[in-house]
Amino acid sequence: MDFDLTDDQRLLQDSIVKLMANRYGNFDLRQAYRKHPEGFDRAVWDEYAQSGLLALPFAEEYGGFGGGGVDTMLVMDQFGKSLAVEPYLASVVLAGAVLRHGAQPAMAAEFIPMIAGGEALFALACTERASRYDLHDVSTTARRDGADYLLEGEKSVVLAGDSADYIIVSARTAGGRRELAGISLFLIDAKAEGVSRRGYATQDGLRAAEISLASVRVPADRLIGTADAGLATLERAVDEGIAAICAEAVGAMEALNALTVDYMKTRKQFGVPISSFQALQFRSVDMLIAAEQAKSMAIFAALMAGEENPAERSRAMSSAKVQVARSARFVGQNATQLHGGIGMTMEYKGGHYFKRLTMLEGLFGDADHHLRRLAQAGSLLDAA
Amino acid sequence: MDLSFSPEEVAFRDEVRSFIRDHLAPETRAKLIEGREIGKQDIVDWQKALHARGWAVPHWPVEYGGQNWSPVQEYIFLDELQMAPAPSALPFNVSMVGPVIATFGSAEQKAKFLPGTANLDIWWCQGFSEPGAGSDLAGLKTTARREGDEYIINGQKTWTTLAQYADWIFVLARTNPAAAKKQEGISFILVDMKTPGVSVRPIQLIDGGHEVNEVWFDEVRVPAENLVGQENKGWDYAKFLLGNERMGIARIGTSKQRLKRIRELAKLERFGDTQLLDQPWFREKLTAVEIELKALEITQLRVVAEARKRGKHGTPDPNSSILKIKGSEIQQATTELMMDVVGPYVMPFGASLDDEDQTNEPPIGPDYAAAAAPTYFNWRKISIYGGSNEIQHSIIAKAILGF
């Protein structure tokens, strides 16, 4: 039992801290990145690529570093603290995980190096208007047509879907809308005929897209893995996504707590710093506790992200997501309260943490969704 | 990073587990599971069994019976006791006065008290709190006046847990009323409960049980050799003692054991046409507490790992205040869930101070119902004692947030 980083992990952490201090040290920089047409600055992305961050989770044979859940946690923690806007989660974590776990060797060899080298952006389209947080709820269809598949349907709130060069789509090759079997994953070219995208800003200053697929022709070799059996890969990728955003949320909570404590020590009312008021002190202690409990579960999620047993992994992710979502809400709301009016303004950084935390709360399932899922799965205490 | 214990630690855990299985009286264990009161003999027998194995005072210096365990071993040991569940060794002896005597006591005091304290031949109680000195302990008013070779003690202590069983009491008393700071005039004195002028009056708590008392001192003459360490330095020893209380404060194992039992009992209870456990609302409430407990378990392990790094004699980690706050909240949440389980049978009141009121009549309702409400009421104490949760907030505000 230990919580120490390996030497390699410490180096990784140091390098990303340095990189983010340089690229995000001033909050105005972030707001400037967002004004780029893609919602982020390619120069920052290229620096991620050069420093190896984009290659982190991939096998060495594809140009990667073979990093695990803890490595991703260290990166996402710093992204959370910096309020990073680049599509790391979409491209490297989510799409990357689908390809790592689902792609046949030829496909992996062709596409993973593109992610790892930063040559192309990928996104994962696994949500639909009716599906809410259920990955198996898929109405989009993929119909066999000669050597190809024809994809038809609508995908919702695809993270970084507007800037992606390739989109991984879940589509039904068999079965009814909510059946577990019959789901397949396809890798489609974002510029293929029949793909139309409506990109937009999200509440937290990042980007997403609504994507329509109208008779999109996809060659059969762009089917990821086996037909009808894509759900397991999809769930695994989203589990890794949950572990990643738990770490990001913890990073954001810790930064927001630090910002709030600093503010309380400088802001004066009634002639004294407001940090001298016990009611306010106790509230920030509760925020600290919420962040620490979330951190414990983010560590748990990172360590369980590589778990092969899907039921165990899913229980771990659900439990982490519940704790992190609840903590995120508590910290976000109370940080805003403790800041008073300044916390309500668009120009102040604090409110942007609050917004990012609020979006992370719901991403891949909110606290209610995961509590229900875990409650149905049985006792957490019996878990390994 | 790794959450699992090493093979040696797992072997140690199994050793603890099998020791408990082989040596803990089934009746004692049953009382703890069912929330019935455990008696003096349950605790004495168990501590003697632990001491025979060398495990009553593992955290003491080795020369007085300590085991030189790592913080991880200490955690595993306490967690296993709590999960069994087994009584803990008497905290007043093993976590409080024992380490104080071992660290600050005279050679004579060590020889006279430590063996019996470890083996629970001497039952200690804690004379700290007073009617006017709770969270502000240094405001205590009990006095010890030096006369020749004796101290003469006058005053009143309260919330004295299990004083009705105690042979000795360790008392904080004011020896220098003129000291500039109220912390500076306090001494730490050992008093035989049989000394003339010591009287114990029971306080009944809202659950009906008798676990705390008032202890009165009326011109109690104590040999001066019963002063621990230096006169007027008692506050330092008290702080040292309270710092020793930390390990196991979250009582994760206790909450684990209770949540498992709640899950079992919720299968026995009917709700409409199903088991209570099959009700989604109940499962979600239960699961929500399990998640908090899982998070706290990992937070606890983080604190233990930090203690291992810092060495055992570092200053108390202010993060253990987080363990106290969340640990007490979770323990209290389990008592609420247990009331949910028993439903209407939470109502019958069965406890009484007076022995003649005890009857052999069968329990009213299911046998597990009787303890639900008393435990709920009684366990409100957990967020009050050992430094109230508000005091813990103040510790974190100062030591971690720098307010």
C-alpha cells in the first residue's frame, strides 16, 4: 500500500506542471485560446505532442509510452487545475481507449500513431438524443451494403466533435434500441459524404458537436473489432474517461479551493479579512474535506482503470463518479458563495472552475445515474 | 501507487483475524453485533487475551510491551478488531494514561502502573472534562493544593466514561491558579478511586444506558508521588495523550461491519411485496453511505502512508481531523439506516438503569430492533467527544488552511 509516484511519474508530473505554467500561467491566455476557430490553440496541442503527452497511454509499438491510469490521472489533474481547453479527453483518452482495446492490429497500427503524434484529432460519438447516459441505448444504424456499411442517425454532444478528423461512432448492426448486443463501433472520416456537424461552445468554454449521419458509407475495414460486440469496448473506454475526468475534477477542486482560501485572506469586510469569520472558515474546511474525499476516489478510479473484470471496473468508476460529482457540486457552489459578487463574473477565474466542475458532474453520468447503477450492482464493500 | 497490502501485511492481517476468531468470546461478539451493552468482564477478558498475545499495547515503547508495529500494521490491527467486531483494548489505559506514564512518568510509576494498565488489572478512567470545561478544556477549575507530601484535590469532573468500573482516575487539576496563561497552571495527577472524598454519580444518557458519570473530589488527599512529570506541565501531557488517540479514530471497520449487517437485516424486512433491500430508495441510501466509507477508507490509508513516511513520533497529522469528522458522520449515518431497517419497531423502549426492571420476557418485535433507536441516540456522542467535530473544523482551518 503506497501513494508514491515512481521516478518516471514524478518526471511526467514535473514536465506537465512546467508546461502548463508556461501555457496557462495567465488566465487571459486560456480565454485567448478559446477564440481560435477550433476552440483551442494548435501551438499548445503541438507542444503536448512534442512532449509526449499525446502518446502517454499507448503501447510502445505504436509510438506510445505504455502509461497507465495513474499517468493519465497526473495529466488530467494538471489540466483540471489549468482549465485546459484542448481535446485531450476526446482524442487521447476516449478515442484512444477505443482503439487500444477494440481495434484490430492493422487498424491500431494505422491510427494510433496519428493520435499519439498529434497528426489527427479523434472524437467519440456515443451519445444520442434519447440515450442520456446509457451507452447501450443506440438508435443510429449501420446497415451492410456490399463491402461497406451505411450509417444513418444522429449523435449528440460529441466532445470536440467539431474539430475532429476522425469520429468513432457507436451504431446498431443488430437488435432493438436498448439491447446490449448488436452495437458496433466504426471509425469514420469526419469529412466523409453524409456527415454533417454543428459545432458549438459548451458551458465550460470547451467545444462539442451535434453530428448527423445520412447514408454515410464506411468501408468494412473501418469496423472496430467485431460486429455486434462493440459495447464492451465502448464501456471500457468510457470507464477510462470517467477515471480521467475524476482526476480533472479533483485538480479543478483543489485549484478552486486554493483560490477561494487566498481570496478570503485578502478580502476585507467590517475591517478584517473575511477569513477570520468562523462560519466562512468552517465552510472552506468542508470544501477541503469534499476535495480530499474526491481525491481518494479519483486515485481509486485511476488504479482500477486498467481492471480487466468489467463488473469490478464499472463499480469502481460508478462509486468514484458519485463521490466526485457530489464533491464537485459542493465545492463549486460554495466557492462561488464565499467569493460573493466577484465569483459571479465572467472575468474572474473562479466561475470558470465552477462551470467546468458542473459539466464534469454530468459527463458520462451524473451522481444519480451512477448511484442507481451501483445500487443495482450490489454492495461496494464486497468488491475486491 | 497501490492500494493493496504487501504479502507480509496480508499474513499479519490473517494472523489477527484467526486470533480474534479463536479467542474472542462468542457472547461478547454477539453483544457488539446486536448493539447490546458489553459489560466490564467482556472487556477485561478480551484485553487479557490480547495482552497474553502481546497485542494489548502494541504502540507502547517495546520495553513496556510494545510491538514496534508500522502504522500500516496498527491500522490493520484496529480495522480487524472493529470489523470482527471485537472490543478495543480500554482506551483510557492503552491510548491515554499508559503512554503518558511510559513517556513522562517516574521509574516508580512505570513499575507500579504499566504492567497492570496493559493487562487491565487496573481499570483507568479519564478525569478531564468538567461542567464548565468541555471543548475549552484548559478552563478547568478542579484544584490540587500542595500540603506537605500530599495534594489535596477539590472539584468535579464529568462525562467520566465507565468510572463505575474504575480503580484509578487520571486527573487534570489546577496547581497554580495564578499562572499567566490558563494552560500553564495544570498538573496531571493519578488518583486511587478508593481514596476518601472521591464519589461517583451516574449520568443516564438519552438511550437509557449508564456509561458516563460525574466524579466528585472533596478534600481528596493524594500522595505527591502520584504527580506525573512536572508540576504545572500537565497540559503538555494532555496534548500528547490526545495526539495518541488518532489511529483508528475513523472506525472504518466498525462502519463496514454495520453496513454489512444492515444489508443482511434489510433482506429479512418486508416492504410491500419485496425485501426492504430490493427497494431502490433503500439501496441507494445504503450505497451512498458505502461510497462515502470507501472514500474515507482510502483517505485513511493516505494518512497512514503519510505517517509511515514521517515516522511514528511526528506531530499529529491535522488530516486525522478529516478522519474524525467524516468517520463520525458515517457511523451516525449507519445508525439512521438501522432505524430505517426496523421501521415501526424502532419505538419500544426497553433499556433501564435499574437492574430490577430487567426481565426475561422476550423482546418486542424482531430481536435486532431493540438497539436501533438507542444506538442512534447514543451515537450522537461520536461527533461530540474526542474533540467535537467543530473543534476538528477549527484545527483544520488553522493547521491546513492557515486561517
